[in-house]
Amino acid sequence: MLRFIFIGLPLLVLFLLAVAFGALNKQAITFNFLIGEVTLPVAVLAGLFIALGFIVGLLAMTAKQIALRNENRKLRRQVTQRDSANA
């Protein structure tokens, strides 16, 4: 239940806000990429950028998690070696 409160409820609120935002912003805008341009509704473009930001944040968090896990393994090995040397 606590997991739902901290994860599910904020996601549900964000989803409802996104639906409301999409319903209110139906006008299309032109977005210029480096190799071309596309005309998309404001809500779709905002959703794409939010998803892109989420993916970049997830990748950064995963990279940091892997680095911390490797450091933890290294420190555990050092502690094990010191314990076996002192015994």
C-alpha cells in the first residue's frame, strides 16, 4: 500500500494532468529537427520531451547505480581481505 502511495499515486496524478493538458492544447506547432521538420500538437510534443527526459534521467540513475554497486563490491573485497589477514 505504501508503495502505491509513493509511486502509483503521483503517476496517476501526472497522467490525469497530461490528459487535461492534451485536451486543452490541440493547436499544432512546427518543430524543426536538424534533418527536417514536423508539425505536431503541443500536447504530443510535450509528451515526447517528458518521455525523453524520463529516459535520460533513468539512464543517468542506472549509470550511478552501477558505479555504486562496483564501489560496494570493491570495498567488501577489501574488508574481507583485511579480516582474513588479521585472523
